[in-house]
Amino acid sequence: MVPAPFLRPNPRLSQAIRLHEFQCRRLAVRIKPIPYSYLGAVRPYTAPPGPRAAHPRAGSGRMHSTLVMVGLFSASLVYSAFRPAQSDAASLTPPPLEAYTPTELGTILAQLLDPTSSIAYESKPTSALLLSWAVLKMCQLPFLVDIAPGIIAAAQKVGLEGPLFWVIKRTFFAQFCGGETAEECMDRMEALRAHGIGSILDLSIEADLETANDTVDDKDRSPQSISAHQNALADRVAKLTEQCLDTACKQPGSFAAIKLTALLPTSFLVALTEACNWGRQEFVKAGGHDWVNEQDSEGKIDYAATRRMLSQLPALSRLASEQADTITLDLFRQADTDKDGRIDWIDFQRTFSPMNPEALWLYAATLTEANEFSTGPTLSPVHIEDYHLAVRRLEHLAQKAKEVSVRLMVDAEQSYFQPGIDCMFGYLSSRFNHAHDSEPEAVVFNTYQMYTIAALPRLVTDIERARRENVAFGAKLVRGAYMESERKRAKELGYPDPIHPDIASTHKAYNTAVQYMLNIVRERNAALASDETKVRPPVFAFLATHNIESIRLALKTMQAPEDSMDLTIPPTTPYVLFGQLLGMCDTASFSLGRGGYSVYKYVPYGAIDEVMPYLLRRAQENRGVFTAPASPDKVVLARKTVLGGELTEIMRRVKRTFGFTPYQPSFNAATSNSYE
């Protein structure tokens, strides 16, 4: 028992902080340091001589740390279960943005590099901070992340998914998801908006090749039955996405994310991808380039090469030679926009893709016809029906998004789906991203995973295609989230790994894409300022990253050299946006929000069993932060950046509770008395 002289009441404490967080409204004590003389002959522990491994206590530090971490995790879980923390918007009312002093670039860069910055955590309840810290610490345990899918599968087999999902919902789900319905996300979205952060509302439902047909009746697994089942599920997701749009429009400037694997039958998406890949491979074989930029005039093919390519398709194979020549020549003339007798990859893609209604019939064939006439890709009658339903479904969603002023973010997915997804995006972009409006806006954005080798050439080509079609172009740049499944599938099927060989190559590709897009934004701003008569359509660069170096690079690139300050891209520009995932990299989001930049949080929602793939990827991504090959200094900085803010704020509150440090809010406290 501590002697009485070392406990002294502190009546001022109850006025300085919210004591109900510590359940001690009536009694607050101040603990004075115990004099060294009271410690008697106690001396600090000194490690014995010799190798540490020879000592019986060696190696126990990691076990003790793990036990302490699991204990804190369990305590925060129990606390959140029996006394659920309110949402940020409901429990803490932050001051209006006008109360903050505009943040200079130098201050933002300093905050990004400060691993102990608590700018993002001042408004969070202590229970939420403890839970957040514990969840992210659990992601440091590679063995736990590795066995998580097996644990979930085993629990579902024996009927114990209920208790397991109860735990997940109050921990990982609470950290990385906004709720189970769109309406449940509104409090979280409003709390973010109060700090200058927008939202990307995401119905986190997706499908993969292995799971798409899990709920199909085993008695009837014909292509027609599978297609009908998947289209019914896609219609359900489309209705839920409409509800997502209705919720997102309540907060101006919001996005709604969509995953095409949830809105299209996966069998059709695979067939569409195969057709796109075939076109790219054959175009390159014919002597063309499968990427195009504004300055490139090479890499084209002539009519004869085009005719040889198309002769592999089933529709032309069935026709007489003269009739096939006439049809091919008509399409070639349509593709040859500059009338030089040659077409490049963009011309071929726009004209001969299955997404062009005039070319769709070229790929159509029954199984018998495909085996008899075709050596190229084919779309069965079931796929053709899927095509029409998919186009109708996506056009309806894009039109509704345009009407309610919400932008659609097409998420990137696995590489064996991505060419088909890109093909769909190109079609939607040409229909809805009109640049001839008084205030051109990209309604539909595509996502580019820069850890894939093909991402940068695709991005450059798609920007040039948008320029030719005079449509606005929106691109979200991410590093990627499917690396483990991509490499596993490539190894199993024996095709080249689509991922960059090392993290340095991924960083280089991402940063190159950032600078490429920002330079286009800068050049367009300069053209507008000089009143040029012909200005290219706008390009919207959405930089979604948790990498502090990439964020700093983007901020510095937006600043023009001192001798040409008129080329600076202002923070308030609508053409440069930043984004991070909910529950991750909050310091960057809050710093950018207070600095006046357009920054967004990705807010996924859905039933706990439907968002499980998303949660597993978040756990793997956080594990990658702590275990990816890098210099020791960068690994330490990454750990501190992810966890340092929460831990610093927790310790600050503990010290403040016991009177060690005064409370000094970073904003005008007169505007709000609801902060801890």
C-alpha cells in the first residue's frame, strides 16, 4: 500500500478532462514520484555475462510482449462489448474547419514524418484508441494473419462462425469498416467531414473464380443455370448499390465504389478478359505497340495485318471471303480516324473490342461453331445475354450517379479479371465522362494497381484514349491488394508473374505515375491560364496511398519552382485528390484535410461474412508494412507511423489523468468542450 502522503486530491482534474472515460468522476488523485530512498537496496537488473541465449530468461521478452498485447486486446474487446463506444460524430463534436489555422506545406510535411503526431487521434474516445492500437498490433503477428483464413473456414464448418464473427465485428470490423449498412456509415462520414475528409462509400461485396458458384444448386450447374444465378445476385448488388448512391449523395462530393465481380457474372468477365488479352497479343504479333501516348506515332498496323487477325474470329470464319473482306474494311475505315491507312492500339481497341456493339457479333459463336470455325476467343449465347444485362445494369448505375452528383469508383481486382474491367470502364467513360459540359467532371473513375507490370502502360494509353475521345479521365492510383493470390495463381497455372519482382520497382512505377498525372494537370492549368483555344479534357488524379514518401513527393510536385509560381497546383484544386483506407494512415488523412487538400477515406460496409475478404486483405497489408523487405530505418519508421500516434495519445491521456502534463489542445478549446 502506498503511504498516504504520496496521494493528494486534485479537484482541478475533473475540469480539465472527461473523467467518465476512466470511470472516476468523484475521485481524482495525483501520484507523486516515490523518493529513491524508499526503494532501499533495490538495484536495476543487470544481464549476466556471456551470450544472451545461454540465459534461462532469454527469448521470453517476445512471449511477454505478445501476452501483454493479447491482454490489452482482450480488455479493449470486453470494454467495447459491454460499453460500446459511440461513433466519433455522436460522442465527440469537433470544431468547425474555420476554427483551424490554415496549414502550410512545411507543417504538413513535418506532421507526415512525425511518428508520434496525434493530430488524427485527439477527437477519438480512449476506448476507440485502445482498440485501434490493439488491432494494429495484432496485425504484427504474421502467424496470426497466416492462419486467420483457416480459422474462419474451420469455424464455419463446425458451426462456430457466430462467436467468431462476434469477436471480429467488435475488433477488426470496427477498425476497418463503417458499418453493416450504408446508413450506419453516416455518423462515421460526418465525423470525417468535420475534419475536411470526404468519403468513398463501398458496398464491400465481391466474387472470385473459386467462390462465385458456391451457392449454385449442385443438381443443375449448366452454363444457363449458373448465369441466371449470378445475374440474380448481380441484380441484388445493383439495388444495394443504388441505396449506396442515395446515402453517399447526402454528403456532397462523395464517391461510391463498385466491384464489377459483384455486378457481372464472373464467367462472362473471364470470357471478356480473354477476348481483350487475345486482341492485345495478336496486335503485338502483327507488329504494333500495345501502349500509346500523345507523342507516339509508331506501332501501327495496316489493313492486311488487321484482316489476318480478325480471320481467327468465329463470325468472319463462317463467311465467304468477299463478304468478310467488306465487313473488315468497313470497320477498319471506322478505326482509321486520321486516314493514313494504319491504326494503333487505341484505334483497334475502340473499334474491335467486344464492348463496341458493332463488333460484338464477331466474337459470338456456339460451342460447336467455336470448335469448327474459330481459333480465337468466342462469346457463347449465354455470354452475349450476360453482356446485354451487364451493360444495362452498369449504365443505370452510372446514370443515377450522375443525377445525384456522386462519382463512381471502379475498383481494381485480380489480373485475370482486370482487362475485362478496363474494357467496361472504357465503355462507361466514353458514355458518361463528357468533357464538353460547362464544368467537366469525371463521373466514372478507374483504378490502377501499380504493382502490376502492365499498369503504367495501361494508364498512359487510357489517358491518351480519353484525350482523343474528348472525355474527362479519372484514375485512382494504388499499389495493389491481391499480391498473394496473384502470385499463387501464376505459380499454379504456370504463367508469368504479373507483379513487379520487388517493392522498389512498385514504388518506382507508382511515383512515376503520380508525376506523370500531376504534370498533365499542371500543363492543362497553364493552358487555361493562357486562354488557349483548344485545351485538353481534364484529368483527375486520385492518389490513394499510405506511403508517406509518395504523399510527400506528390505535395512537392504540386509546388512549382520558385521562378514559375504560376504553375503551382493549389491544394484546393479539384483535379488532385488523396485517399487512404478507413482505420489506416489517419495522420496523413487528417494532416491533408486540415491543409485544405481534397482527401478521402475509403469506407467499406456490408454484412460481416461478405466483408471478410476485405478484412483479410487489410490484415495482410498491415503485416506487409511491418515485415516487408526494407532498410531497418524504414521498417522502424513504418511501425511508428502506423502505431506511434495512437500510443502517444494514449500515454498523453494517462499522464494527463494523473496530473503529469497539462492538457494543451491543438485547436481553440473555446469552440468545443467535448474533447478529452
